[in-house]
Amino acid sequence: MTDSAFLELAGGDAIAYRHTPGSTPGILFCAGFNSNMQGVKALALEQWCVAQGRQFTRFDYSGHGESGGWLEQGCIGRWRDDTLAVLDEVTSGPQLVVGSSMGGWIMLLVALARPQRMHALLGLAAAPDFTARLRAALTPAQLRQLAASGCADLPNCYDDGQPYRIGQQLLDEGDAHLLLGAEIAVDVPVRLIHGQRDEDVPWQLALALAEKIRGADVEVQLVKAGDHRLSEPVDLQRLRVTAAQLLSR
């Protein structure tokens, strides 16, 4: 496996990415909050694309993985701009954008900003507007921590169990990018896969999101046994099959 390359941004942070050249439409993978481009779903898609000779790109938002910056200083607009920079300067041709969890929100924002580059969208436990739901769910202790320090720690049931640290800016700036209150002007094919055992993002959100997307070619796949990560072998096979169907359109 080759080492990561780095895209220098005007603000000073370097965005780490791994790009496999190949045929188009390509796939651009957008990870979730506090995740990175080394996740199971990204690697499974990359391996599949390599076998087909298809273009594939994965990357880390600022403050994530190998990229520069600090997580608690990040926000939705900044991570959208990171993604747009990778789309504009690393990828070529039409793209199937795949967004996992928060990456599903980023996916939609990128589609609105670059409609001419979109081939299709594939959301995995997509979580648009999650900052608004997060703010509403903060405990009194977390609100006090946020007021005192500008940051709050959230419990993490995954990986090493270290708390997520969010900043006030993430919550406040997220309000500028909320999507679910109006029609979402996306007209390319969209597929939304969501586990009904997802304890982080309710599966009903996929149905609400499908209603808001303007285009007619929108489908929701509910996975009764699926959790938030959707990373089991059967989930990865479903991901590959759905991506193949979208790429063939």
C-alpha cells in the first residue's frame, strides 16, 4: 500500500488522502465524525475499485487521522471545504460520493456545491443536521463543561473508548448548514442504507431525508439487524452491490 499524499490548503492545514487512478465514474469516500480513511468500509470499497480498475479516493478531514488541525477546532463548513478541495484537486470526472454517518451530511453539501461533478450519492447511516440533535441531547454537566471551556466530552463506545471532544464552534457553525428544514436540491440517484439497530442515528432519519431530496430516483434500504457502523461482511457486500448498481446507471 502506498503512503498517503497531502493536499496543502490555503488555511495551512494539510489534508491526507489516498487516490487510486482509474476509470470513471469514480468513488469518493467521506468518513464520519472522529473517523478516518482507514475504516473498514473505505478499505473494502478501495479494494473493490482496484480490482475493477476504477478510480477511488479516500481522505481525512482536518483534525482527523493523518491530516493537520485539531478535531475540537473543526466544523461542518470546514470539513465540507476539505472535501471540495479533494474533489476539485485530486479526483477527475464524475463521482459516486459515499458518505458514512456525518459523511452523509458532507456528501449532500458537496452535491449541492458541485452538482456537475455528481454521478450519484450513497449514504450509510447518513446523519445530516447531527449538530442540532447533538445540542439537544447534551447533559447539564456537558453544557456546563461547554460553557466553562468551550469544549465538551462525549462518551465513545467504540474503539479505544476515549471520549469525543466537541467544540462550541461545531454546534454553532453547524446551524448554517442544516438541510432537513427545506427541499434538498439534489437530482442525481441517491441510495440510503440504514440499520434499524443503529443506536447513534435513528433509522427514521433516512426516511425523512429521502422525502426532502428533490430528485425522484431515491431509495432507502433498511437493514433490520444493522448497527450504526454497517461494517459486517454482509453489510460490505450490500455496499458493493449498491455501489455497482449506481455506477452502472
